Amino acid sequence: MQIQHSIHDGVTVIAPAGRIDTTTSPMVEEAVRRVVDSGARDVVINFAGAEYISSAGLRVFLVLAKRMRDLKGRLVLCGMPEPVRQVFHLAGFMPLFLIEPSQDQALARFVTQA
Amino acid sequence: MSAGRHAHIPIAGTAASQAAGMLDAFCAAEQLPDEVAWRLRVVLDEIVANVVAYANHGPGATMDVWFSRDDDLVKISVADDGPAFDPLARPLPNVTLPLEQRQVGGLGIALVRSLMDDVQYERTTRNILTIRKRIEPGGGDGEAGGHADPAQHS
């Protein structure tokens, strides 16, 4: 599991690569918690490098979505490979998130809504 | 029919990664298509996490995992010695609730049921959960293995 963290025009992008499961989810949770704790309110999660996600990982993003709503922050997910997209779909998570195909399209959301 | 594999795994924090390692070796040996392999990985993660969370276990407790393949049918069984616990009897989570009321409890077993062709719980002196997944002909990322993502990546 590798987690990349970058900032594009004030938008924080977190890109977890590899498997997002029981073993690795605590690392992902810690990474997203740290950026939100440090004040990030415009956040993109780029799943392009993710292999799959299990419910342990879904929990992390559900908690993040609730927190961003409470903080009046903005959260966009992008780059979902088919295994990740299917699990989000089966879990009924699609309507809970703003989801874009690519990171560029995700970042554009912040420009048009600013 | 291939030879099955069996692992005896301590029920501890690293059980999920140990089981995942066994599954990786099984998927590689059987050359399972990616479409089948990722489903098995998600499902085994859910089942093992469930055992770790719910099995009433003391120090030294273990679980058993069996992997086998018979033609186009992959089978995985997980057994633990905890008190009777039928995950299939749990109510499915309501996946239509708004964000504030959404919970992850029960989502794991719901995913197991959705991602596999067959899930079976059996109580002997142990809990035994068995899942089966059929390998579709021409699987992998081809047309037979579900719809390819039409999204273009630039």
C-alpha cells in the first residue's frame, strides 16, 4: 500500500494505491484524517492506483464523507477502476459521493463551483 | 480438478493479510482471471475480518481456510471454533438511507453475497462458511467478464 498526497491549486489529492482492505485501511484512514485535521477542506480521493476495496475501506470513506459534510468541506472521488466502482455500487455508496472519471475532471469541480 | 490448499491461521491482527497471501498463491497457481481474483480477495477479507471480530477466541485460537478449484468452479471455506454465528442470518443493511444514517455494519457480508455465486453457512462443532465462484468462459477483462469501463482515461 502506497498513499500519495499532493496539492493542486489548494485542492488536496490523496491517491491510495494497491489493496484497500482490513490490513491497509488503517493507513488510509490515518492519511485522510491527518489532512483534514491539518485544515484541508477541498479533498479529492484518486482511486486510479487502487486494486480493490473491501468494506473496511468503504468505512473510511463513509466516515470521511460525514466529516466533510459536518465541516462544510468538499469531497470528490475519481479514477475508480472497475473493482472499486462495483463495490461502491453494490454497497449503495454511489449516491453518497460526487464521483468523476478522472483527476482532472475532479479538480475541475472545484474551479467551476468556486 | 486441482489439488486443494489448506491454511491454519492464528486468529489475530494479521489473519487477514495471512489469508490474503494464501489466496494470492492460489490465484497465481490456478491462473485465475483478474475479474475472479479481485472478487475472491474482497470476499476473503470480509470473511476473515468477520471471524476475527466475532469469533470468541482465546490466545492460540486458529481458523482454517481451504481453497480448491474444480473445473470452472472455485471454492473457499473458512472454519472457526467460536460459538454458533450465522452471518447469512444477519439482516442486509439498508443501502438507500441518507449519508447521516448510513452504517457499514453488515455491508461486508452483503458484499460477499453479491460478489459470489453461492454462499453457504454450516454449523457442526465449528462455524463453516463456504463460498463458490464460477469462472466465466473467456473471463478476465473480455466481453464475457462483465462490462468494460467505457470511461476514457486521458
